[in-house]
Amino acid sequence: MITDCFLDHFRRGIVYAACQDRLSELLSLLPHRFSEEELIQAVSTLIGRPIYVEPRDMKGNFCGLRERYSDREVISFERNTSPLHRSQIIAHELGHILCGHEGSVRLADIPPDEELAEMIDWSVLGISARTSYETAEEEEAELTATLIIQRMYRGTVLPAASPSGANERWDALFA
């Protein structure tokens, strides 16, 4: 008899493998060491639409927000957060984009008296918001974000597996 725990572990393994596969194309567009700006530009290149990132006062409702338009993506993050949390929020919203998520937040999800409901352009094609990880979409976006952030930070301390350029060859030689 297969237990629920085993099935959950198996499902997570499949999701992990899918996220890794999805990121391989993205990472091929990036140098070994890459910045948040280079990451955003690479995702923009992959999807063929510009991505704009802006700080916003989320009023305690969400940490991050993605608004999907036909001609662009807009990612907002809580303006009063740490730099590392900001990077994770942005990577999470980029994860939604990379995973092809349509957006799961609806106006009905936000109490009408919330100031955030007035801040959102509800004519967008879709909205994703970083809140909890109870849905498969949120879990997938967060795993994608974590893999991106791991790669971004490991690249700053570990040498490239396939060094290109003099600096990366020196790093690999002394590692």
C-alpha cells in the first residue's frame, strides 16, 4: 500500500525535476555570476515581453505581486523588506512567469475595504501574489525561486563548472 507521505514525496520530486528542467534554458542565457537585473532581463528575453519591477507598500496583504498584461509583466515587492527577502520575492514572481502560471488572485480574494484592492489594475490578464504556499502554483513558484536564488549566490562563491574567460578560469584553477 502506498502511503500519502510517499505520494507527496514522489510528487515533490517530479515538481523539483520539472523546475530544474525549466531553469536549464534560463541559466543558459545567464553568465556564471549574475545579478538580479541580469536575471530579470533573461526572463524577459525568454518570454518576449518586458518585465518591470517596482517597490510598493503592500499594506500587509502580500509580500509580492505579479500583474500579467498582454505586452508586459509588472512585479511589485514590499518596499519595507530586506534585500535578500526582496530578491526571493522577485524570484518567486519570476517563477510564476517561468512556470506559465496565469495568476490565481481575484478581486474576490481581497476584502473590499483593503487599500490594496484599490491599487491593483483589475483589467490585467492575471495576478499572482506571494502569500502562502498552500496551492501547487505557489509551491512551484517558491521552489523555482529558491533554485534561482541558490544558483545566484552559489555562483558568487563557487567557480564555474565550464569556465569562460580568464577570471573564471583562474577561479576554477584555485578551487
